[in-house]
Amino acid sequence: MITEAPEESSQQRTFAYRILRYTPNLVRDEWVNIGVLVFDPQSGERRLRLIEEPAEYARVRRLHPEADESLLRALRDDLEDRFQRFGEVFRDNGGARAGGNGADWLTLLGKWDDTLSNVLQLAPQKGVFASDLDAETERVYAERVAPQRRAASVGAPNSRSDTRKHCDQVWKLERLWQRIEKGVRLEQFTFPGDPMRIDYAYRKNGTRGFVQILSVSRAPGDARDLAYASEHIRSKVPSSEFTAVTDVLLRTEDKRHNFVLETLRDAGIEAIAADGFAVWVHKLRPTIQEGKVEE
């Protein structure tokens, strides 16, 4: 079991959060939670988490069969672009103000309330005490947005979100969280509008590394998408390396596993089971470039 690093502060902070709702029919006033924005009202440090897994989109379609999935998939980039346009008073992902005061953040949210599409709404703001912004974002997302699932076997992550929680903890335990990029947009390497993101990226000795989480149990076809992504990235960044973190240990005797293994191998992508990710990161740590990577 991975625990938080001992020197990380456990001091409680005051955060606020807004739930993002999808409301395709305003007359019926029927909505479904599709994301969460958690932030520090004083500093502007924030985290945005939106639905991304097939099961999450399927849940929206069950509740709203006419849901505009293309709009939902483009939503994260749209909101991040809004952060950039209004983000002069904040340092990207740093949380410290570059100017202004705490009211600047509330002004930004007020603009969102006025300009978001009618089908996209921010629920009323709520406050919470917590010590870690990332952990609190995951907690609120799991409680208010993620589809409820039957209990899984202990220690057996079976979705991208489960595996990502594990990987996030590993990066933090190794003191690498502030050195890596998160949620890298693939469109900078492919074509405008490409919705795919690479979970993590790092720099070492002139090489750029990319790490993507694959849920082989649920979506083995994602390996093909990653192979496609790696081909385009290498065309723009020849000195690059790729790692896929899988929710299970891949075994050649399993046809599904073998498909993933062969697809990744042909694309030059290393496969690491989630259970071995901590060891892999620990070996990687001394080579990762010092200094925080801008997101």
C-alpha cells in the first residue's frame, strides 16, 4: 500500500468546488454530473476532472440518449483554454498569484456562469477542508461524478481511473509530481481537435518520455490508439520513448493480452503492469530533468 510522503504537509486548507452539470433539456431541468472543479479561492490553484472513460459516457447516454458526445469530449479543452485566457493573474498549475487578489478567481467563475453553454452549468459552490488538492479532487469526483460500481477485488485496479490513482501516488511518493506534465494534448502532434491526451510526460537527457495508462480488462483496443499516437509523436519528437501502464500483468497465453503486447511491441512501446510501476519510476527518478515542467 502506498502512503503519502512523510514530509508532505498535513495541514488542513480551505478549498471550494463546483460540480459541472450537463443539462441537454432545460425545460425538463434534468441533468447529470460530468465533472468537478476543485480550487483554492485564495491562491487560484485548481484541478479540473471530467468524464473520460467509455462507461462514463455510456452512463450519460443512458440518462440522455440524445446527448451531444462530441461537445462533452471537447469540453475539457474548452475549459482549459478559458483558464489560459483568464489566467494572467495565476501561474499555470502553481497556485500562486501573479497579481490581483482572491476576488479575481471568483470573477473568473462568474464569467463562466454567464458564458457557458445553456446545456453546461456549474452547480453552486461548496467549501471543504482538506490537506491535498489532488486527493480531494479524486474524492469529490468519485463521490459526485463517477459511476457507482460494485466492489472490485482488493488490489486489482480494473479501470483507467483506478490505475491513475495508483500512478499519481507513485509519482508523488518519488517527489516527481512537480517535474512531470499531466494530460498532454495529443493535438499538438496530430491534428487540431484530436481529443486524446497522454496521461504523463517527462524529460530526461534530451529525451522526452510519455506514459499512458491502459485498462486492458475494459478497453484493450486503446492499445491501438496509443500506437497511433506514438507514431505521430515520434514524427515531431524523434528522441522520444513510450511506456504503457496496464491494469493487469500481460500474459501471452491470453488472446486479448497478446493482442495488446504485440500492438505495443510493434510500436516500440514498453509495457509495465501497474503493480511494477513503483519500481519502474524509482529507477527512472535519477534521470528525470530537474525543475518543474510547465503544463
